Amino acid sequence: MFKIFSLILIFLLHFIPSNAEVINDIKILNNDRISKETILVFSDIKLGKDYSENDLNKIIKDLYSTDFFSEISLEIKDNVLFINVVENQIIQEIIIEGIKKKEMVEILKENILSKDKNPYVENNARIDTNIIKKILKNSGYYFSEVNQKILNNDNDSINLIYEINIGEKAYIKSIQFLGEKVYKDRTLRSIIASEENKFWKFITSKKFLNPETISLDKRLLENFYLNKGFYNIKISDSIVEYTDKNNFNLIYTIEPGSKYKIKSSKLLLPIDYDQNDFIGINESLNELIGEYYSINRLKKITKEVDKLSVRNDYEFINAKFKETLNSDNTIDLVFEITEFEKQYLTRVNIFGNNITEEKVIRDNLEVDEGDPFNSLLLSKSINNLKSLNIFGDVEYELLDDKDDKKILNITVEEKPTGEISAGAGTGTSGGTIAFGVRENNFLGKNISLNTNLRLTEESVRGEFSVVNPNWNYSNKSLITSIESSKIDRMSDYGYETGKTGFSFGSSWEQYDDVYFSPTISNFYEKLDTNQTASDKLKKQEGEYLDTLFRYSFTVDKRNQRYQTSDGYRSSFSQSIPLISEDYAFVNSYEFSTFNQIGESEMVTKLSFLGRTVNSINNEDVRISKRLYIPSKRLRGFEAGKIGPKDSGDYIGGNHTVVVNASTTLPKFGANLQNVDFQLFLDAANVWGVDYDSSLDDSKIRSSTGLAVDWFTPIGPLTFSLAQPISKSDSDRTETFRFNIGTSF
């Protein structure tokens, strides 16, 4: 009996928590700069309240989070709480040595965690060293060295000094792809972000050797192969140094393995789940059978589970794919949905955002404080942050809290978000020069500012736009732009026009893969015609003010937006005049479908474009609003030089229709790694002259030929050899067409 009593007593002593102590007074020890009142505010201590050991631990965490203290200890004696602190020294000045450019010094100071007149935190200073190294590598200084030094001042402050040996810039001399890569070098080059250094590339930073860009290249290549069915894709990189001018060879070795198809798919659910809630997911899984493995299609199915997890009855849902490889290059796919232990997030902490506002980060999280913890939504939240393209790195840590709750710590590493771009091109249709400046995180609000200027032989166009991707937390983008343009078509089309105005619009995903984009625009236009123009065209000279409402519905079911091999895209748009003199009403429909033929990599594309413009008040449509066939849609004819003519000028039409059919030829010229070939058939018509029906010229124009895409040392070169099949006597044909461009 005595033994039983002793065991019970021992159990009570070990497993029943001791009583909390009441705090009636607080004493602060060793505080010099930080006042007692400030410490009490941050610690949130209330006199007369019981404080347990967990409560005291929270006080310590809260005080450490201020960055004011390097050491904190608490002790309760006779209901008096003694807080003993060691204060962090204050940084009088941050000094960066070894860099001459003031602009670079300012960029470094803006991005590091430590700041002048702020407490010195040793961990932040270590992180700052890595931030400086990454920024320098992004600027091409791959082998830069950064050392940290502390200089103590007389007033108990410090100077934090970063000694930098910046070294020479490391350039990418060449990019090579080795292994059984299946696809040509030209295709793979167009996927990655890195670029070879050329003497005229004085703006782009992609020519520098950068580990982050290399990692991005590998992810892009891996996703490309995974979407093509290569389940076992392996990609490695190696760097070979050249002895001249610190140039490097960037080599990617690709081992794609076999191409796999989905043999079977199965959905596994907990026994108490309602099967009817998962009918859509089951249908999507069945559609995969017989198709090549595609990571994008699996992600879409996972996205459906994300939506279910928002519902109250599936808050603690988890899902994962299990793949079993078969000897016949097929995969048995199992999509298993499970329910995990019910836990909640008590706190979400954000670290490292010196520039980006915290609400920007929280707005992109699918989880919040007080929500049920869900690993699917957590993964989606981290991916959302990475996709913003304003952070160099995003990491998270999950900590256990009391009562089976979780604390989520998210640490972001900010990166420079400004971009300068420039490019030029020339071809049979004329030359083009473009220049742009872009900021992707204006004022830390994830707002994009974009300024660009584009010049061609017949036009000058400038635009300034502001894009808020998540306006008012609605998951809808808000787009505002101001633009001005001047188009001189006197010699070929008989008119010259200048337009200035602004537009205000939005865009969002209404349903899965269904997008809606409304816009209101207001433009002032001045129109001139030449002396040889007809009297009816001369009557259109003058100044105009148009207010338009435009909208578009787009259904995008492509398997991927770049190098598409399956699916379709359908888009309908209208432009409705609200205030106008000619009240031109525009309708447009565009459709494209893609299909891969059998086991080959041959991809066929069939597309349709139809447009019409008519005045709803029986006025003549202004010459500047009349429709032309886009030059890339009708090869074998000079751009804009088909259709109705008036006094020798091509005046376009009220209606256009285009049908294009093409197929890639992956096996043709297989040894030409930088060249792709394509067969095409184009057919189009432009007709309708509302102000003079006698000028109408309705006839189907068509052509067929061979198109070539060649990645040259200067830049991408595209050219086509086309043979017109049907045409009108007034049309101007063009058997050979080329265009070459490059970026700076």
C-alpha cells in the first residue's frame, strides 16, 4: 500500500504543473538606453496577473524580437519579476569598402538587414554578408569576397564595416547542352534564362555567371522535360573556366531517360469522405490515362484539392501522388487523399522584408493565424511568394507551440527588382528599336511600373503603365496606362495619325482557365491624309475623342504557354464605343489548337482569327480603325498590301478572316542544333469598304511554304520561303521574308 501511495505522489510531482506566480512589481536591471517603460510595452507584462513558465518564455521571445538585446534573463523573487538585460550596441554607421560606384553601395545598403542608428544584431550581420555576396553575383562578380569588421566608438556605438574584394566579372562565353537531350539546342536555349555574352550586350545581367540563374535554368529545363513525359529527367551543370578575360563555358548535361505514359490512375479517399465531392478530380484523373506524363496536369489536379481544403469539412486534408514505374515505360498513378492530425496556426511571423510591406506577403499566403494548419495550402503559399519574382529566396520553419499548435516563421530574402531592357531588329518589313525600364516592387507594394519606347520605320510609340496584381485584396489585377503614338502611313496607306490617351482596366481568372479582362480607355486622335487621297478619305481629316469599353473572355487549356504541344486557346473580345464620332464597334475571335502526332515530337497547330468593325450609327469607319491582316499571319504577301485600294492606297477593310495551319519538322535537319523547320499553309481575306462599296475586293489569298527559326550568334533569325496559291491582281507578293533581332 505504501509503495502504491509513493508512486502516486511521484506521478503528481512530475506531471502536475506547479502553480503560476503572481507578479506585483517589476525591476529592470542593466538597461542603459532602453527605458523601463519601453521594455514593459514590448513585454506586455501586467501586474497582479499569474505568470506560468510558458508565459515567461513568451516574454523573453517578445523582447528578443525587438533586436534591442543580446541577452535576457527573468527571475521571480517574492512576487517581484527581475528582468536582466544586455543591450545590443547601436550601429553608428555602416561602411562598405572596396566598391567605387555609389549606386552599388546604395543598393547594398537598401537590401541588407542592418541599418544605421539601429541595434547591432549578430545574426542579421551574418545574413547581410550573404545578401551582399548574392547581389554582387547577380551583377557578375562571381568570385567576390566579403569580410565583416566591427569598429568600437567612444560613445558605446559601433561602425559596421564590410570589406569587399569585388574581383573581376565572370562572363558566360558559351552555353552547351550535352547528353541524349532529344531536343535541339535552339529549343533548349529559348527555355533557359542565361545568355551568352556578346560585345553589344551592355544592359542585360543574364550574360553573367550567376548560381541563382543557373538554378533557375535547371528548374526550367526540368519542368520542360517533365511536361513532355520524361519522368526520370536528370540535369546537371558544370562550369569550365577560360584563361582569357575570365570567361566561362556553361554546360548542362541532360539525361532524359525514357518517355512515360499514364497506364492507370486511381483516387484513394478516407472511408468517411463523400465520393460525390471528388467527382471532378476523378474525371481529371481518368483523362490522364493513355497520355504522356505531365507535371502541369498533375498540378492542376492538386489545385482542385486546394479548393476543397478551403471548405469547412475538409480543412485538414492532404494529398500526394504516388507513381509506380512499369517495365513498358508506363506509370500506374495513385492520387491519395488523407486527413492529418488537427492542428492550428497560432502565429505567422515574417522576417527579412526591409522593403516589401508585410501585408504584400500576407496577402499571398493561403494560411493565416487561427486557421487550421494545412500542408497543401502552406506549400501553395510559399510558391505564391516565390512566383512574385521580388524575392531571391523564400524559406519557412514550422515550430511546435503548446496544445498541438504551430508557429510559422517565413524568411524572405529581397533582391533588386528594377530592370532595364533594350532590343533591336530588322527585316524585310523594316527595322525596330525598343527600350524599356521596369520596377517590379514599387514602394514595396508589389506594384509594377513599366515604361517603354518602341520605334519602327513608320511609327513611334511610348507607354507608361502601373499594374497592381492584387488590387484591394481581390485577386484581381488593376492596370492603368498612359500612352502616346504617331503612325505615318502616308506613302502606303494615305494617312497619318497621332493618338494620346489613357486606359484603366482589370483582369482575373473567373473560373478554372477562364479569364475576363475589362478595360475603359479614352484617346484623343489627330488624323491627316495626303493630297492624293480620295475626297471621301480627305473628309476624315480632323481631331477626334473616343471613349471605349473593351472586354475579353479567354479560355486557355494549353498544356503549357511556351512550346505548347497539346490543348487549345479560345478568346473573344469586343470594343464598344461610349463616346465617339464614328461609333466603331469591333468584334474579334481567335482560336488555336495544338496536337502532337503519335510518338514523334511533331506538333501541328491550327488557328483562326476573325475580326469585324462597323459603325453603329451608319457613319464611315475612320481609316485609322480599319482592319488589316497581321503580317505574321499571311506569309507570301507584303505586310498590309492586300485588299481594297483607294487612289493607289491600301485602305484595309471592315472585315478580316485568317486561317493558319502548320506543323513542326523535328527530324528534318536533325544535326542542325540551332535550326528548326516548319511547314505552313496560310489563308486570309480582307474585305468591306463602308464608304464606297465599289472599292471592295473580296478574294481568298493563300500561300504555302517553309519557315525556318535559326538561333544565330547575333540573335534569333526567322525567315520564310512562301509560294502564293491564290491572290488578287492588286496584291503585292513577297516570296522571301526574314527578321533578325537581338537584346542588349
